[in-house]
Amino acid sequence: MNLKRFLPLMAVLFVAGCGSGDSSSNDKNDVKSVSSDSDKAKFKVALLTPGPVSDSGWNALAFDGLQAIKSEMGATVDQKESSGTKIADDMRTYAQQHYNVVFGHGFEYNEPAMKVAKDFPDTVFVTSSGGGTAKNVGAFRFDLEEGFYIAGYMAALMSKTGTIGSVSVQNYPSIVSTLKAYAAGAKAAKPSIGVLPPVYFGVEGNIAAAKSATEQVIAQGADFVIHQANSAAQGVFDACKEKKVYAFGSNANQNSNSSGVVIGSAVIITKTPFKELADAVKRKVYTGAIGEYAMANDSIDFVLNPDLLKQVPTDVQTKIKDLASDIKSGKVKVPKDKF
């Protein structure tokens, strides 16, 4: 797919509006900005995440994108955790500080963005998934369903129990869609495979709850488990290690997790898209829309763990490679929900 087709959509993420600059320090433990009216020419980007950016997963990959914007654009950036009723307040605060873009990393940020944006026309609000758009509100979605489809396909081919499962923090539409794709991939590989209903543990960052949910899935016979647990993913991996079953990483490449049970990861690749979006901003191109990023433009991947490669039969490796190629070319269409 020609990446140039996506630039108008990718531009939705970032726009250089009028704003004030500030100084910031940015590492994964302490990301701060100090607002100042003396350097209004600076381009300012804020990131709100549902959990810590040290999670080696969903939140970390957004932070990587933010850091790419900082290094390539010389932008002033800030990041903080924000959830529930705090989301709208945090968006409003950043807008009052003249941030050009306020980025909410998750479906749950879309509705607050639509409400707050009406009062701050000079700030663009962008959420990762969600259907609401306006003149200064955009959304984008990474088609992680493609990576989950491959994971399900692999799990079905390798499962010894004939049962696979999944664990998630919430049943957000964007998450549910990936878990459906996991099941669809499994059925495509082996129609007789048993795919357990997802177990939702409901509390962001609760490692113990994630572990308990995973234990429930394993107790029902699953020997492969995929997750959408965000910062609680370690609980999933710990349970899989104790019960001697395989896990899949999600969002970021989690193959190197110390548990030693992550056999492959469905991965979102953010750095290149973020840098391209920054370039679109520099050219002052903006349209409120929903941008889409997939394997076809190298934004999604499925990565086998090289340390566990011997556990994956050669024919399965070949089938996975071929499936990824067919998805990328459009020969195989992965199902995904509209939201």
C-alpha cells in the first residue's frame, strides 16, 4: 500500500497551532513541563495514558511515539497518567497551557475530547481509537487485529489441549475487536479449536487481578493465552509461567519478558508514523478524521520470540510468515469491528 495515501489521515494526530512553549525533562519515570508565555513559537505535544509508560506495552509504545516527536521536531512534550473523571480536566489544563496537541491513548479518551475541544479551538485533541471527530478532534486506529489474528492462528496450530484463551483489563470496543480477531485467526487455522470467552479483570494496573483472571483461563484448559492487560501484563505472564503454558505479548514486543513464556508478540510500531505525522504538522496540514495504520504500511507486526523459536515447528513458522505476507498484501482480510 502506498504510504502517501495515509498522510492526509495521519496529519490528524498533530497540528502546529498557536501555543506557548515550555521546558521539559522526559524519561519514563519523570516527564514534566513548565508553561511559559515567553516562547510561544514552540510546538507542544501532551500525552495522556491510562497507565505508566514503563509497562513495556500499550502505554510505553505511545511514549516512544512522543519521544520520536520530541527528537525529530524539537517539540516540547509532556506526559501523565489520566483516567476516569480526570481525563477531561487534564485535557482542559493542557489546552489552557496552549498545547498544540493533546493525545489521549485509548478509546476512553474520545468522548471527553469531543466535549473539551469545543472550548479550545486552537488545540487539537487526538485519541487512539474512537469514532468521534470534529474540526479539532481526530482519532486513529492501529489495526492490531492483524497481529492478534496471527497469534490465534499460531495458537490453534500448536495447542496440545485444543483450547486457547484471552485476558483483558476492560471490554472497550477497540479491545474486544482484537480478541475477536484472535478467535477468528484460530478458527481459520483449525475450525475445531476451542476459544474461551475473554476474562476481564477490570482494574487498570492490578497485576494480582490479571494473574487470577489468567489462572481462570488456564484452569479451563487453555495452553495459549493472549492479553490486553496493559500495565498488569506481568500478572498474565506470571500465571502462564507457573502453569507452564505459553503467552503472547501485545501492543509492544514483550518477547524478552523475564517469565520466559512469551512465544510471540502482536506489535504496534509507532515511531515512524509519529515522525511522519510531525512532518505533516510542520507543513500545517490538518483535517479532523480517523487515520488507519496496518501491516500494509508497516505499523503492525507479529514477532516470534527468537529464544523460543525451537519450540515452534518449522512448518508453523512458514505458515505464520505466509499469513503475515497475505495480510499485508490484502489477500487475507482480517475481521475488525467498527467503533
